[in-house]
Amino acid sequence: MLKSLTTIFTLLLFSSSGLLAQEIGASGNPIPRFVSLKAEKAYMRTGPGRQFPIEWTYKRSGLPLEVVGENGPWRNVRDHEGSTGWMHLRLLSSARTAMIRGGAARLYADPNPTERVTILADEGVIGDILECEANWCELEIAGEHGWIQRGRLWGVYPGEVID
């Protein structure tokens, strides 16, 4: 009975933290995971290979993308609008970035909305993730640093700690 309760508690703990849903891909990295677009121009294809048609062309280095699958050197990725397709791993970076969503946003000197505003950013602005804790993430945008509530970002998971 005690072993069953321990197992149930462990499963609940991992499922509430999101760890249970992750698998390890052939690359040794977790799936799903966020990456960013390294190339200035990148093609999203309908399948894992150059023989597959181009579905989208991306022209925004730093764009956060979610890896949802792997096939050799190809990564099945999802963008902030929900479009999915395949990109070669040479087009991607492990550098973490996030995109502002939900309208214009204020970023603060510290993770508290009563702090001094350091950045005013429009929806769609992308910043480098410096740190995420609890419900806040610190971004660097155009050389300035500021904290924003995690729910305003595409490119970071709920409860994910980045330091």
C-alpha cells in the first residue's frame, strides 16, 4: 500500500511539473523543447528532407520555435502561430529567445509590477531569455534588460526554470 501511494505521489509530482510529458529524442535532447532560428532565412518544409516542398519561408533570426519531433538531422518545429513543419538542424540554435504576445508590454527592473519600467515592447518583439523563475522571465531586448510575466511570452514553458 505504501509503495502504491509513493508511486501515485511521484506520478502526480512529475505530471504537475510537466516532466512526465517529455521524451528524449534521438539527439539526446528533450522533446518538446524550445530553440531559436539561427539563420536569417530558413525554409519550413512539409517533410524531413530537401525533396519535400517548402511550406513557409522565415526571415527572422532569433524567432523562438518549439521542437516537437526529430528525424535524423531534421527537426519538426512549431511556430508561435501553430504552424508545423520540418527544418534542418543547421538552421536552429539552442539559444533561448521569447516573443512578446498579448499586446504591448512593460518590462520591469525587477520581477514586480510596482518596479520601474525599463522597456516598453510591442507585441511580436523578440528578446533573449536571461533567466526565468516562478512566474517571471528576464529578457534582453536591444541591450536593455527587463522582467516580464511568463504568461506574456511564447518560447518558455509554464514552470520552466532558466538560469
